[in-house]
Amino acid sequence: MDGEAFKLAQFLVEKLAKTPRSSRLLVGISGIPASGKSTFAHLLTADTNELLASGAEPVGDTTSRALLIGLDGWHLSRAQLDQLPDPKLAHDRRGIHWTFDGPGYVDFVRSLREPLNPDTPIITAPSFDHAMKDPTYDDVTVHPYHRIVIIEGLYTFLSIAPWNEAGLLLDERWHIQIDIDTAQGRLIKRHVVTGVAKDMAEAVWRAEENDMPNGRFVIANTLEPTRIIHNIDDPSLTSRPVSG
């Protein structure tokens, strides 16, 4: 996985060199649950920053950097779920696209497309506190020197409104592809190990009734990716650009 991340980090650094200094390079990484997108996104960000630090020209008081943003920050809070028409359903299905703040995510991506100049304001983004099980607002800071912003999550470039507005603003849309049965097996084990589910039966229920339906929804309702990354197993990813 790290080797593939490094190759694509080189691709991003080369593409950034051809990008006007007044613009950011925006990358969305999507995939079904347990596809490996979070692991890959972290490796990609680290490798990109290593390359930028070793070769980039200074921008202001620092060099250009890459920043990773998790879409989980746009989860609706549990209090907001309580205000939906069917609170029990909302809590049971937490993680489906309508339990996220889609318009807020679109506004964030739109703000990243504003031209960079000496007066460009700092932008903030939410993160997700897994201990509190709720978003932490304004927790991530996007500075003007963050010229590569990588956004990782299930719905980074859905083809339905309002999500599609954000997806069309991305320079790169990368989808990590994996066999759905393989992903479900991984997910069930993960739910038990991490304590998301109290036992195997609950883990299977969560995977079959919520996670995998969400994954199938993503597959059926996504903008055309610019690159498909094939996840064969945890330590190895291969990719190919999408032609056309």
C-alpha cells in the first residue's frame, strides 16, 4: 500500500507544479466501508508532504503542504439526529448519506476553490471525535500553504444533490475498489475488535443492515472517478487512471 501511495504522491507533487500558485489541488478519495481508503489517504498525505518538504519552493513562511480532511467531521451530531422525523431510524442508520451535513460539506469544498493570495483567510473544518461519537467543529485548520487538500470518505463525490456540487469541484476523484464480500468480512472483524459491536452477531447485523447497503449506494451513485485504485489486500494496492 505504501508503495502505491508514494507513486501517487509523486503524481500529485508533479501536478501541483503545473497548477497556478493561486489555486489548490483538491483530491477526493472514496470507496465502500473497509476498502482501505483511510489507511491509503494517510499514507498518501504523509508521502506527499515528505516529497514537498524535500523539493518545494517556499510559500510565505513555509513550504506548500498537503492536508488530509476526513468526511466524518460532517456527521450530524446525535442531538441533530434526535431532531429528524424518525430519530430511531436516524441513529440506527447513522453513516448513511442523509445523516451527514451535505450542504456544509459542499460549502467547505467551495471555499477551498477561492483564489489564494496574501489576504486569503484561514478555513476551518470539523473532525469526528470517536470517543464522544460526535463532530468537533472548527477542529482542523486549512492555511493558505495547504495547497493540496485530500478529502477522504464514503460520499466525497456522490452524484446526487447536493454532494455532486462538491465532487465536480475536485481536481482528482479516486475510488478504491474492492470485492464487497471481502470488505464485509474485514468490517465484521473490525467492529468486534474496536468495540463498535458488542459481539459477532451485532457486527454482522451492522455490516449487513447499514455498512454494506451504504457501500452499494456509493457504487451506484458516484461521479465518474479520475482514477480507480484496486485494493487486492491490505498491504498492496494497484491503480490505473480512468481514460476519457
